[in-house]
Amino acid sequence: MFTLKLLGTASLEGPDGPVTGRAAQGRRLALLALLALARGRPVPRDKVIALLWPDSGPDRARPQLSHTLYLVRSGLGQDVVRAAGDDLALDPELIGSDVAAFERLLDEGRPGAAVELYGGPLLDGFHLSGAAEFERWLDAERARLGQRYAAALESLAEAAEAREAHVEAVGWWRRLAAHDPYSGRVALRLMRALEAAGDRAGALRHAQVHAALLREEFEAEPDPAVAAYAERLRREPPPRPAPPPAGARTPPPTAPEGGPAPRAGEEPAGTQLPEVAAAGPGTRDTGGRRRPARTRAWITSVLVALLGASAVYGVRRARLQSPPPAARSVGVLPFVNLSPDPANDYFSDGLTEQIISALSRIGELRVAARTSSFALRDQNLDARAIGEVLGVAAVLEGTVRKNGNRLRITAHLIDAATGYHIWSAEYDRELQGIFAVQDEIARAIANALELRLVRSAATGPPQLPDLEAYDLYLRGLYLRNRMSAVALRQAVDYFDRAIAIERGFAAAHAAKASVIAPMLFYRQIPWDSGVDELRAVTARALELDPALGEAHAALGILRLFFDWDWEGAEQALRRALELNPSDAHAWHHLANYMRAMGRGPEAVSARERSLELDPLNARTHITLGRDLLVAGDPDRAMVHFRRAIELNPVIPIALGLGPSLPVGPAEVHLRQGRPAQAVEEYVRIATLRGATARELDALRRAYADSGLPGFWRAWLDMDLRQSSGNPDPMRIAELWALIGDTAQAFRWLETAYADRNPGLIFIRSEYPFAHLRTHPHFQRIVEGMRFPER
């Protein structure tokens, strides 16, 4: 079955993963959206033609529709779009959509579950050239769905207030305020909810935010009712609350209808927040010109950043576990995009990443990694909390406003212990000055912290003669960091376009290498051509800039996972760390090298260094857990496995979607003789992987009937079905080894060896092969890999 995601950025998922061909692009996607919004009702062909080909005559439009249907059916199956006479409809048994589920849940009176499906405006960012009628239809549907979303949030907020669940009510009102930031009525309701929840300061802060938004967008004064309420809060003394019983704690928000509770009223990090095309009920008439819906999205992002009440659970836990801040260490929060176009998020994120990169080259300065600092986006933590989470002594934050060829950047360096500003500056430049600004910020911070820039001439990004190439590069970085298969493919395209414009762009070559490697690891691209491309772009990056740390890290990954050049891998990774001591990614792969070499304590030490730089990275926690398990410390391993699940329960390595079985608590249970607990953990993982109820029952039944060998045979059957004919041979070899079929295990290991499978470098420490390590066949494979003597 296919799943069509239309709320937010559009995507199409099939049984084999994301669908990225022509069937999910352009007018084919528009056709699927039209039929999905009909919710099973037939749509006449004439209506489709009028919306998608308004300027084509009947003689041309009908063949164009037929060709579009042919492409859709070729990519998704002949029966996905049904035809009855002159009408078209989607087959709900073959393709479902989030928008249909969203509306169905609302119709059933389940707003709590419905709002969790609302990932943003309908087809956010989608545009169909030459189809004005479709664009008008899309605007109307966006507004209608946005209004339904707003009404659902309001009903949830009011229901919570009726139950006197004030903290929960604040959460729903916050989300509605982010959805419609200009509404004085919503602002007032949120302020009242905050006061009822005991957060009078938060209510006053929201009044200030609301007033600032109105002045920025409309040059209008705040809503009189909001101003009056704020004045009353300032003048009246707060009520004296009754002391709570000893040990009492405020309960967390609950979720009606079984939906997940809001995170203190915030969307999850990285989620695009919705917008509406017209003012909702009660929106104040400002008397000014209202900007288009796209312009308002940046206001939403700023509002959410200002309104957040607390960090998510994983971040709160990190405050208790992060290392004490080093005296000279800094965390760089993602700069807030204040540009008129919210699509410029890629630019503000890219600028932040470039500043992190520039600061990382200062040898005496420890810089928190991007993954962790960006995880704090929109959490509204104060400087002290951020310092505790990231283990840093100072925090850099700022804003970016890009308007045409003008650029305005503000930056503030804050002492994490006191909250005082150490340094701040504002830069108002032409776009061409972006490179100089990045360099100036790095130099200013080095001076403020009394540090010395080691590479004075190369501290900032390369001085590119062509801004278009740099813009494409930043777009590629933005997509690379999403790490989905679709985003990685799109990132490669952006890097290729940047390189085509600026062939001497070393950073773009290195960034492309950093994308190709995980695509190879997860078998998303052909092996031979992918490795050749990885080798070529890595060599070119090093040729262009021998002092580029990211290029040396890419070379280390190439030599470690794909060339089995053990000495060369260590040399490249250590060189990367000489050039950039704060490169958590390079430390991570140095730890991989150490584990592959059987140098367990050194692997743990390198991974802990990576985690020190990147404390909110789930992948690093889970790989440190594996290092500790191999080193014989299962208790500490379990701590990091659990921490990884808290941060990201669906990280691919934990689900067993790479060259190995799932990595996590189940392996601890197995090694400590708790097979029943291990099986239940694996069943949980299978659920997250999308296993059917029948497959889950088969797993449990197989264990009950035949123990662990039977369970692993059932898992193998499920894995082969989910792999759709392209299973990872290393993972299949592990399963046959656990089943007890040595011949099959070695058949698949030989396939992995012939393919130079990247997972094979850990063959000597993978627990499924423990009983095979003395087998002559196993020894021949190990000898063929030419591991150095331990």
C-alpha cells in the first residue's frame, strides 16, 4: 500500500520506501492530491483538466491527462487510480493519505489524534506553473484545512480548561497562537491560560511577542484587550498559591482520544508549523496590509522560538548527563530566519553550519556539534540550561534576514553561567559579504574568548566568485541533514549543480562525499558506481583544499569501510581531527576504526569524545552502547541504548535497517540470558519498522514454539519480505548464524565479502558470529581482509 503525505512537504511512501520517480512529481502529484482531497468521491475528468491544463484545448488536454494517468499507474500500479466512465478516484485499499485521515478523525470527533497528523499547510512549497486554477483551488483547500486545524486546537484547549488542566490548555493555545500569530483573541486566551497555570511571566512575555509581531508586519499597535490584560497583570500582585503537598509534582499534559500529549505546547523540533490563508475568527483588524501566507511563516518560526516553555524530555534528561562545560567551549544555536520568505530556512541553517565549521578550526576551542545544537531549536531554554545540555561555557545565537541582495545578521555570544552578553554585533551587507561576515564572527568570538585563530587565511568558508554555487551548496547541506533517502538524493543534485557552476568548490565535493557514504551504507544507490563516485569526489576535494578537514574525514570513511586500508583510514581520520578537533563525525568514525581493529578501550574513548561534542546524537549513544557491550560493560551499554531510544526511537541503526541486526537493549538481554525480554524488545522494533499484526504474531508464536532459532527464522522471513528482493547480505548472514545454519551463514558472508560490504569490518566483534570465529571458513574471510595483528 502507498501512503500519500500532503500536509506539509509532500511525499509518497510505498512498500519499498519513498517513491521518487515521475509518478510523484509535478502534475502527477497534483492529480493525486486532487483525488485524495475528494476522499473517495469520484472526480470528473473535465474538472481535473480544468484545474491542471486550463490553457489547453480539449484535443490536447485529454491526451495530457491520459499520459499523466499512464505515468502514475506505471509507477504505482494499474489499479491505484480507478476509472468509472468519465470519473476518476483513488483506490483507498491501495493508497491512503494523511489529509483523508486528518479529516476523518475530525469528523469522528477525535481532534487530539487529528492535529498530530497536521504536518503543515497542504502541499507546502508546491507550485504548478501554468495552472492558475489549480493554484486557486490549492489556496482555498489550504485555508479550509488550516481553519479545521485551528478549530480542533481551540476545542482541545477549551476542553482542557473545562477540566482545569491548565498546563495542557497552555500547550494547545500555544500551538494555535503559532498557527495564527496575529489573532488578538487567541493571544488573550493564551495569556489567560498561562496565568491560570501559574506562569504570569509567560503571559506578559507573550503580550510583548504579540505586540512585536503586529508592529513588524503591520506597523500597528497591539490589540487593546491584550494590552489591557497585560497591564492588569503588571499592576496586580499575583495570587498566593496554596503550598503543594510535599513531593507533589505537576502532571504532564495528557492527550485526548489517545493522541500524544503536546510537548509543552510545541511542535516537535524540525516540524514545519501551519499557516492560514486568511484571518481566523476573532483575528484583530489591524488596518494595515496583511502579508501573503508565505511571508507569515517566518513569524511563526520566531513565535514558536519565543513561546517554548521547556525542552523535550530527551533534552531535559541531557541536562543531568552532559559533561561539565570546558572553560573555552561554545554551542551555536541555529540562527533564526527572519527573512520574508520562510523558504530561506536553508540559508540561515547553512550560515549557522558554516560558523560552526569556522569555529571548529580554532584548536583551543571546543564547539558543540550541529546535531545537538540544532536539536535545541525552538526550545526557548535560557543560556544556563543550554550550557548544561551541551556542556559548553558560552552560547552563540543570532538572526538572519535575507531580502533580495541585502543581508542583515545579528549575533550574540552569551556567558552560559551568568546569562550576560560577552559580545554582540550586527552586520548589514550585500549578499556577497556573507563570506566575510562568517569570518568576522569567528574572529570576534576567538578574540572574546582570548583564543587564536590557527588558520587566519582560511578560517571562514571559501571566497567563492559565484554566489549561486554557494546558495546551491547551502540548500544541499539543509537536505543532507534531514538524512532521509529522498533528501539525500536531492542533496546530491544540489551539490552537483554547485560543482557545475564552481568546479573548484572543495567544500561541495566534500559534502557530496558525506552524502554518498550513507547512501552506500543503506544500499540506496548502486554499489560499484557509488563507490567510484565517492572516491572521485573525495580525491577532488583534497586536491582543491588539502587543509579541508571534512575531505580528510571522507577519505578516512572511504578507506575504512570500502577499501579496507586500515593504516590509511587511521591516518586520514587523525588528520581530519588535527584540522578540526571539534569534528564529532570524525571522532565517531575513529571509534569505528578502533572497534574494527579490536582496540576496545580506545574505541570507547574516541566515542565518548564524539558524544562530549554531540550529546544529543542518538546514533552516537547507540554506537557507544555497542562499544561498551563489546568491551564487556553491559550495564553502561544499556544506559546509552535507553538514552538513544529517548532521543530517537526510529534511528535506522536501532531498527536494523543497515548491514546488521537492530542494535540496542535486546542484545544486552540476549547476552545476559534474558531471551524473553529480548524477544519483546525485538517485537517492539518490528512494530516501528511497520510489521503487520500477522508478522508480529508470527514472531511471538515462533519463539513460543521453537525458541530463539524459530524466532530468528520468523524474523528472517519478515526481513526478506520488507527488503523486497534487496536484502543486505551481512544482515542475512547474521540471521542464518543465529538460526544455526552454518552453510547459509557462510554463503551470505561470502556474498558480503565479494561486495566489500561496509558492515563486514566489524565481523570479529558481531555477536551472531561468536560460535563461528574458529571455523576455517571464517578465518579465511578475516585473513582476506588483512586485518593488522591485535
